[in-house]
Amino acid sequence: MQKWSQRSSPKNKSKEEFLATKQITVLEHPAYSPDLAPSDFFLFPKIKEILKGRLFDDIDDIRSNTTAALKAIPQNQFQNCFVG
């Protein structure tokens, strides 16, 4: 998996120079969004795997199938969402 950062972009050097000439402070930001929890990377693929290829009639059908998909994941696997 290739990691990308704005700091590693070739075009970013000229942006940094431009901002420096205008005396604009550039704030550092984390490489990964703090809005995404480790469980998101575990749960979403599991749910997609279980629901893949299914067609749903309405919102209630989606809700009940998603709930069933979550319940189908063994509890002991939830600890995997925090394992790197």
C-alpha cells in the first residue's frame, strides 16, 4: 500500500515557496483522518462481504440485513479491529 502525503507531492514545493513569500503559516496535519476509527476499517469490509450481491426492497430490508450481518460477525473477531 502506497502512502501519500501533501508534503511528498512534487508540486507542493512550489506551493510551499509561494506561501512562504506571502508569509502564510502552513499547519501540519495528521497523515490519517482522525474521523475514521480502527473499527471502521474492520467493520465496513466485513459488512460489505456479507451483503455483497444482495438486492434490497426498502430501507427496512437494508436495516434488518445489515443488523443480521453485524450479528453474524463473531464477538471474538471484534478485537481484530484494533490489531495493526
